[in-house]
Amino acid sequence: MALTKVAFGAAGIPGYEIGDKNLPAVIVVQEWWGVTDIIKNQAEQLSKQGFRCLVPDLYKGKIGVDAEEASHLMNNLDFQNAVEELKQAVDYLKSTGSPKVGATGFCMGGALSFCAAQHAGVAAAAPFYGTPNPGICQVEKITVPLEAHFGLLDKTQGFSDPATAKAHEEKMKAAGAPATFFYYDTAGHSFMNALAPEGPEQLKKFGYPVPSEADLKTAFDRVVALFKKHLA
């Protein structure tokens, strides 16, 4: 089964979908680059584990070809509106057959997965290497099961480095939020991109470490287990 283009919500938000409509659904939220082949590949791999996946195109077709352009696209994104679109994605998936919906996302999408856990009505979330702006998401108020994944070699200060991740973990722990944080010894920023065939080369191009096969498999298996437990 391949991804198909869809439009959902009152405004006809564009996206890509894969999987049977009555399956538990997972929203896969893009990195700052946009909806790239790597993000589509993430959705395809998750769908093979028995999920319906939706990739909302928050940039409406635009893709950052370099870091400067990706940064520009992300900085111009209305995050409040993006959270609203994730809420519409949940409504769309439920109203067309999925019993429950989860969210996972990477980098910018990791931050938005935290937001989805607080505001969008998902049943579980698995953010990767991104933390949200506290003006939009207060992580300590999250009440759904959340598993966050970070690389111990991540140098993206203030966003996904281990110290920032641990500060969020402590805040959630203190509030009794149902969150577990995982840290991977061999992983840096964007490490899940290594799941895609072209991923390792892309990581090397940006100077990010390529994670071990074991760390990659462990992270993927954890996401699948989280969603099987809380969405099925």
C-alpha cells in the first residue's frame, strides 16, 4: 500500500495517508524541512505495523532545500495554527473510522507532538528530539501516555540536547505526568532518519552521527509498542 494525497478539515489541509481507515491511527508530524521522502518513509514503516498513518503537510507543499530555507519555513509557521490543524487531523481520522489516534513527530514535529498530547485529543504521543515553546504547550499539564526520545549526542542547544530533554522530564515527573523519556547513547539529532534508505547519508551531510542499528531498532520498537498498547 502506498501513501495517497488527502485533504482534511474545513480548510482542506493537505496531507498524505496510508492504511485501512478502521485501524488505530498515528499522525506523523514533519521535521522543519517539510514533508520529505524520509518523513513519508516513517509513515510507511509505521503503517506496516498495523496503523493507519496521516502526515499533515503543515507547510502546504513547501520543502526546505537547505538549512536556511528550512529555518525560514519553520520560523514563519504559525505554531498555534499548526496545533489547530493537528486537532483537525485527529477529528478527521476519528470521524472516518479510526477508534483512537496517537501522534509522533521529529525535530519540529517532536515539539508539536508534545503540543498534540496536551491540546489535540490524541490518546498517546511519541515525540522525537524536539521540545515545545512553553507559551503553546505546558508539558507538565499533559495527561496522556507520552514517551519521548532523545540522542545523548544531540547538540541542538535549548531544543533537543540532553540537558533540555532532562529539564522537561523533571518537570513532567514532578507534576505526575505519565511520561517516560528515553536516551540513546549513539544517537544525535534527527537519528530516526537513519531508518530511511537515504537517511544515513543525509545525517552525515549535516554532521550528525549515524545511530547504531540497535538504538534505531529499540526506538522504533518502543513507538510501535506504545501505540499498540494505547490505541488498539
